[in-house]
Amino acid sequence: MRLSVDKIASSTRNVALRREVRLDDAIVAREGYVLAGRVRGEKTVYNQLEDVHGRMVTLHEGDTIVGVLGHRNALHGYSGVVPASIRAGDVLQLLNLGGVIGQCTSQNPDVGRPFDVEVLGAVQVFPDFENRAGVPAHIGMNAIGCPENGVPAIPVIYVAGTCMSSGKTSAACRLIRQLATRGLTVGGCKLTGVSLRRDVLQMIDYGARWAYSFTDAGVVTTSPESSVRVARGLIRHLADNGAEVVVAELGDGILGEYGVQQILSDRAAMQLAAAIVMCANDPVAAWGAQRVMREHFGLTIDVMSGPTTDNAVGTRYVETQLGLAAINARTHGRELGEFVAGRLAERADAIRGRPPHEAPVA
């Protein structure tokens, strides 16, 4: 069956689809496989889809779209799973703006019910030249490789948060900007979360030479099983491209279900940390983040940012009660950049074997 679709989701980008696709009734009900479906209903909130160019397009009743099977475990959005079996005609739901499709199991009242998507079929691709036998499309095709090995000795700035919407991307982008203006070749990456290009596109806008997410590595939604492999692979890929420093955002919270805890527990990944920036929504979250990082992971936060530093009340608490530097990324981006640049200099001095900031002997 041939179908001319209206909109193609960004989560399918690895496959490089055109508007006219071929469908098959045999659907592989596993994460990462590409489906075509028809939107049912109209919505006035959370009613858009990010296309392969990163543009947000509004969805309407009857639109035919292409998305990717996947799960989601969002505190402020939808949660859902990939059902055990899927047939053409089944009704699933659109779980995020990036085009992840699954069976919704929970919703947040702020975003209302998700769009229903009537499954039309599995999208086929034809990788063998002059061979009419199609295979089911999967976003692992053309993905960045993530071999099971170590990571290169490149400094990484990890930007973590206490939950979704805690200011992580804002902090990461402003750090990228400040480091790039200092002449560094900066690579950006989002290591965990659910497929959406928006954050890595912002990183490029702020000066990252390259920016990738786990979707570029063929993963729809990260998990405790996949996150460490993907994190190492993306950092290695950026280093191989020529990045001198990597700014890595850990999507979701440090106690979420997308594999952040596994990365924080990975010795090889955390040995690369030149600085850990923590974003918290309020003083209670900042207090908890410090304890979790110290007691569960044996890690030290270098600087606190996010909404808890939006005014003097939260900043004063972080500095006086927690003994941490507190710098708001939105209002004091230059100061945050200077702070992290200082941490990078200390790491470089340590690698060279001399005390931090000690000038070399002439």
C-alpha cells in the first residue's frame, strides 16, 4: 500500500523518509519501529508535532503522520508503553511532540488527553538497490554507533536536574555559548529522555559545533538498560569529530526512569566530569539533590542553577545552607560560563600534573 502522508515526526529522522511511503500490515510491536497513522480528534493544547526539520506543526483531525513506537514515563506529560501486539486499525496514542506512539497509561491534567492515532501500517524501506523486497523501517538504521568500550579522555560538563522543566537546557545552552566564545570547539548532547530534536537544535543555535541526542544513536526513549551505552557512544562520537569539550544534558531528573542514575553511577563516564551543574526548582529540591548526589553516587555538585536561583531567597539558601555556588543561567549566563571555565582550567592543570592555576615554569 502506498500512502502520501501529511507530516513526518522528528523521531524518524535517521530513516530519511519522503512524503510518499509504502506500508505493510505486518507490524513489529517493538520500540523503534516506524508506523503510519491517522490523527483522530482536535486539541487546543499539546496539539503539535515536531517535524524532521525541527519545526512545530499543528495537528488536525484526519492528518496522516509517521511516528515511532516507544514508551514514555513523564511526570509532567504522558506515560505509555508499546503494546504486546499491534494490527492495522488499532488505536494508539501520541505520547510526545517528537512523534512517539504507544498505548497511553497515564496523563497529566495540564496537557489533557493525548491525540488518538489510528494505525495504518508499518512503514517499509528498501535498503538493497534494485530489490523490491522491503523491510520494516527502524530508527536504528543509519544511527550513530555505540560500541561497548571505554570513553576518550575529553572533559565533560554534565548538566543534571531534579525533574523535568528545571532549567537544564537553558543552562546547557548558555554554557555552550560562553565556552564557544572563549574559542573552544564545543560538542553538545542530550543523553537521556524521550525523542525530541528541540533541545539539541537550541544547542547548535548557541554555538555547539555538533549536537546529538540518543535518538541519533537509534534509541527512542532511554532506559536503565540503554543509557550508559548511549552516553559513552555520543561522547566518543563528539570527541572523534573534534570536540574539545562536551556539554551533556541529562534529560529528566536524577531519580527518574530514563537511565540518569545509571550514568551517574558509571565510573568511566563520571571520570570525565570537569563540572557538574545541578538545576533545581526550589530550595527543597536543591537540598535533596545535594544529598542524593553525595550519598547515592559519591558525587559533588559544582554549581546550582535553575528556578531555585531565580531570586535572592533561593540563591542565599543554596550558598549559606548548602555551601554551594548558586548562579542563575538565564540572568547570569556569563558568570556561569566563567565559573565552569575555571573548572575546566583546574582539570587541565591536574592533567598536566601541576597545582590548579599555577603558571608553568619558564
